[in-house]
Amino acid sequence: MFGITPSARLRPSPFYESTVAEGVQSFTTYNNMLMPTGYGDPEGEYWRLINGVSMWDVAVERQIELHGPDAGRLAQILSPRDLGKCVEGQGKYVALCNHAGTLINDPILLKLAEDRYWLSIADSNILFWARAVASERGLDVAVSEADVSPLAVQGPKAEDVVASLFGDWVRDLKYFWFSETEIDGIPVAVARSGWSKQGGFEIYLMDGSKGAGLWDRVKEAGKPFDIGPGNPNACERIESGLLSWGGDTDDATNPYEVRLGPFVDLDVADDVVGIKALRAIKAEGPKRHQLGAVLENDEPTALPAHWYDILVDGEKVGDLTNCVWSYRLKRNIGFALVSTRVKPGAEVVVHKDGWAIPAALSKLPFI
Amino acid sequence: MFGITPSARLRPSPFYESTVAEGVQSFTTYNNMLMPTGYGDPEGEYWRLINGVSMWDVAVERQIELHGPDAGRLAQILSPRDLGKCVEGQGKYVALCNHAGTLINDPILLKLAEDRYWLSIADSNILFWARAVASERGLDVAVSEADVSPLAVQGPKAEDVVASLFGDWVRDLKYFWFSETEIDGIPVAVARSGWSKQGGFEIYLMDGSKGAGLWDRVKEAGKPFDIGPGNPNACERIESGLLSWGGDTDDATNPYEVRLGPFVDLDVADDVVGIKALRAIKAEGPKRHQLGAVLENDEPTALPAHWYDILVDGEKVGDLTNCVWSYRLKRNIGFALVSTRVKPGAEVVVHKDGWAIPAALSKLPFI
């Protein structure tokens, strides 16, 4: 692992000093911001998420705020998912596409008010994108990056931690729903959300100067539950079949190829960006689909830094877009973005670092 | 310095293996790609650039290609600089702005043909931006990220190296002009360009599978001139007054604030993005300007990872956006983005890591 050079282009998170105090060892960058990726004990951090509760600095999930009379209209124009029934306090997973129907982000959209929305984004520049579309269409809406930084609390004991901090009302929150509140003067929104399938919450800090205060309070509330620091966990998210935009997608990926078809409503209005292209893609049928791949070798491999070819009978049929040692399956597993001609059950070969590793394809998720 | 975790979201460069073989120690990320930032001898790498010749992997300067009948029209719509006289083989430094006149990138625009342009970009997503504008206006142009990766050769001996490799014709290239050619079957464009004021070239590799071949040939040609690996040099670029978009700018910075006014032509057509806002900003006068700051302390400081407050009489007047120990001036220097009420010659105080360091402001560049 190489060092990462400090730069004003790579912004620290409001929780940065707290994560350094916790012993963070490594970072990735995401939305031009540093995100912790490990505290020195990958397997321990994994099992803490699976069996207990983990807290993650995910301030990198920036909130692109749409605010003004046309905020709702812009939200719908950007989202090929019908938002007509979305109410205040509700969040929805949306597949943002460009005019060609290519997936450009997969945020959670949060409706704060009729005239105010957040897009809690993956790693691509939706600030520029949303501004371009809004300005070109002459909409009356301000698009900005809000001073909002999520802190995730994930794992089977997450609800107990968050309830002990905010009250039992959080137990009634439905998935992706949220509520604005405060704790000791720290303004937050509490959402049932998070990039794992172990259950949990994201606490959206709404004042970047108060990161340490929020971190300390969550840590204190989590002590009876043995909380510890973690990060969006590559192993768990791959086992659980969660998409990483930009990692598992390329510049030609449409929502249907990566299991996001259910989040596209083809009968939204024609002015929704990409909807005409998506109708055509759906009618023609997508060229690729996303499956799981279980590699035959039984030694842990390193996380790959790029895609690997997947072959059938010597012919390339797609790519392995990630790969991780599954602590639960005791196998190397990954996502295969392959031709729809290749079906679950297929035996393939992954070309990886000069090796040819047999693999079996399956449906996702693995667990 | 913390480690950086490998990720498929952070693409390696075609020169990645070569830089690892050269002993690269650290990286930054830029346009979701890894860029080498050092080989273990910062001062040696600096003097090699000042006195000799250095070669840099700057594949992160991605080329956003505009191709098609409306390519020239889109280039002008995106650029508040008159491109009317730009001819094939010519490059121009342009200040891309959004509809509010805020600077969103400062690329070199290269005109390859009447229907084909590259924007050699700084660290922001112009692929999405240009596609949004082109699609919303219904232009007949394909916008893509080309398979093109610059390799910089910089320093007073750079011309001799590049001439020995490609021929003496490169000595006649004017600044930012370029020519397409090849070497041993490796397709390249050779441009007189580069992010230093020490002179030099950027060799745009046009086949990502041939990075090692190009690296080896440049290294071999440079041997008589004692070439060695380097990177966009923070010390030299600050001494020379070169802007780092995203490092020295924020989400409210317009071109006039950061010395890019000469690259804005206010009489371009009204359909140029941001031009109406820029006319208003120019008429009203910018609120901030960019000066140099020489700190009074005479010990080298670490490169800051964020901005620092600049105060006059206890009142904040702006920000120190970078800071580096100048090997030539033997002082800590940086850029000050301050109120236009504060003039060159002003004595200010920089609040930095809990310290209050006196500093003197001056015009840029320092050298």
C-alpha cells in the first residue's frame, strides 16, 4: 500500500480527527474527500459489523441540495423513478442516468420539504451535473453541496445504540425514512439507511464544526454494545450484493445491467433525463447483466485495483469488477458484469494477474 | 502519511507499473485516478526540475474529447475565451465556468481537427458537464474520455530530450501547440506544455496499452541528460504562481479572482455558458484576488491539507490556499485568496494549526 499525499483538493471529513484518534490506518478518496478504509484489523472489523455494531465516517457521501420553487421538478427531471408519492421525511434509492441512459450515480434521495431535497451521492460529480441541467432548463432552484456529513452506525446492535442516543422513536423509522432532530445542540437527521445489509442508521451531521462532538456521543452510547470504528465493508457489501458505482460500473453501464431496473419507472414524463434512452434499452433488452462469481481457489486474494477479464471457451464475455475473500463463505467472490448470453451456473475463467482461475457464476446476492 | 487503499474506482495510469519500478512512494488521486507524488527525495526531485530534466506520469490529465459536426460549437459554448482564431494543432488555456461564472476547470483546449477537440482537464468532472450541456442543447457531438494519457518532460533540458527522441522539429513548437506523431508504433501527440515554468513538453500517449514502452523510450533518451522521475511539483508551481483548480479555488471562485481574467473574452456570443454572469462580475469588480504570501517563520512547514484563515487586525480577510517551503527563497510561501481591500505589501496573520504566523502579501508569481 502506497502513501497518500495531503492535498487541499482532498478535503478531510468533520470526523477526520476522531478517526485519527481511533487509529485509522488507510483511506480512499471519494468525491474529492478522504474516507477511512481500515483500522488495522480487517477481519475483526468485519465480524463487528456482522455480529455487533460498527461506526463509520461516511462524510464522503455528500449531500447535493436542491432548494427552491423548482426543487421537486428538478429532482424528478434527474431521477428516472416516479417521485410523485414521495413525502417529506421519506428517502428513495434512485438511479441517476445521463441522456444516453448510462448510470451516473445511485444516490438516496431525501425529501426534506416540498422545496428542498438532498441527493446523498456515490462517487461522481452530481453538483456540476444537476447545476448544468437546472441552468440549461432555466429552473428556479439553487443547487449546492450542503454542510452535511453522514456518520453510519451499522450492524445488528445499531438500533439499540441509536435508540439509546435519540430515543425509541428511531425503532419505528422505515427503511430510508429519516427525521431531523438534535443532540446536545448538534443538528442531525437520523435515517434508517447505510451501505450494508446488517441493518442500521446514518446520522447526518448538519454542522461540520461539530464532528468530534457527534463521534464522541455515538461512541459513548455504543460502549455497552462494544461499538468500534469501521468503514463501508468491501467483504460484507460484496456478500450482500451491494453496488459500488464507479467500481462495478463503466461509462456504458445502464441500470438494467446492474439490477437497478426496479428503480426505473418508464412512464415518468418525457422531460426526465435519459428516460427515452432507457425505454429503448428496455425494449431491446440489456446486453450485460450482473452476476456473482465464486472463484475456485481457496486462498484469500488481495482486493483488485482494476477489472479482470472473464472468459468462456477462450472468448471474453465480461469483467470481474471486484473480488474479496468472504469470511463467511471461505471463498474468493466478486461481481461479474457479463454478456446476458452467459447465465447463472456458467463455468468461466477469470484472468487475473497472469493467472487463469476457474469460477462459477451465480445470482446475486451471495448471502 | 496514511496508506491509500486500492480500488477499482481509482484507476491506475498506463505508466503505473513503470512508476512502481522507479520506486514511487506516494500518490494523490485526481480525476478518480492515481497520480505519483514522490519518489522519496523531494528536494532532489525539485532541483532536477529546476536544473535538469524530469519525467512525470500525468495521465490523470484526462482528455475530454468533443467529436462531431458540433464539436467546435460546443467547445466555444463551454469556453469563455474566443476560439475563433484557434487552428488545428493549436492549444489554448481556457477557464471553464458554470452558468454563475464560477470556475469549474482550467484545461488546455487542443484543436485536433475542425470536428475534434480535447479538453486536457484539471481535477473535476468535465465529462458529465460537457455531456449535460451538449445534450440539453441538442448538439450533434459525441463527448467521451479518450484513451489519451500525458507523460510530462519538464525542465531546462527537456527540449534536448524530446528533440533527441522525436527530431529537431519539436524545437519549433510554440507554447501549447502540438503535433501528432508516433515512435516505434506508439501513437502520440507532442505538445509544448506542462504544469511548470521550467519549460518542457507533454507527450500524449494515445494507446493506454503502450505506457511502459513510451516510459522506457523517454527514460532512455533522457539518460545523457540525467533524467529522473518526478511529479507536478508543489514547490515549483507555487514559486511560479501556477493555479491548482480545486486546491486554490472554492465553489465561489471566478476567473477574475485567480488571475485568469486575460483568458475571458466578454464579447463572445451570449450562448457561451456563464458569459452573462462574467460580464456582471467584471462590471461590479471581483470581491477577492489572489496574491502571494511569504510567511515569517523560517523553518519548513508541512504541506497543508486544507485552507488557513488570513487575518488583518483580527478580522478574517481571506484564506491561505496552499503553503510550501521554497527551496530557492528559503521561506514558506503560499497563495492568498483575499479581499480586494487587502493589497500587495499588506502585513497579515495566518492562523495555522493553532499558531498565528505573520506574513507579507505580494504579487504573484514569486519567481
